[in-house]
Amino acid sequence: MYRIKKEALEFMLGVSRSLYPREFIGFLRAEENTITEVIVLPGSVYGRGYSSLQGHMLPIDHSIVGTVHSHPGRSNVPSKGDLHSFNKKGGINIIIKYPYQTIDDLTAYDNAGNPVEIKEA
């Protein structure tokens, strides 16, 4: 199980709302099993129905544990593309669904696409 700090949760929800209907994407930084920060990379692309990162911009940082991205609809079920990208960095991947209001609008997954419990810290 993972926990997420309120500030990190509010940041990812707020950015997702701000970019809607475009998708947001970022990396997750954690201390132990608590997500403390969302990292936004320079050159990231936030499009309608897709998002992409400039992976070479990611610092060498062992506290990065996974990814977060938003879906513009009311589903946070991973697509085939999501599942393919889950194993790129870390072991937790969060998908946030519209309307991006509370922790109930996100689901965390492991690299195989299995749901992982996440609670606010």
C-alpha cells in the first residue's frame, strides 16, 4: 500500500483540472511508501487523448517511484499504451479520471496493471 501527501495529491488534481481536456503526465517522488512530490519535466506534451515525457530530462534520482497521468474521461482504467509504459520507471502508476476532485478520482496500479491501494497520508 502507498500513501500520498495532501500537497502532492492536490497538485496532481489541480494540474489535471487546469489542463482538461488535455492529459497531464508526471513522475512521482516518494519517501518509503509515501508519495511526497510530483515531478513535471521540461518539454512534456499535454495533448487531447495523449501525453508524453522527455525521459532524458529525468534526473538520476532513486526516490522516483513511478508515474501519474490524467484521463479526460470518467475512466481511469489503463489503456494498452498505459500498460506498456507502466514498467518504464518505478513500481506505482497513478491514473486520474475526470472531474479530478478527490482521491476517489485516482487509481494506483503496479507495473502489471493490478490495482494498488493508496490512501491520503
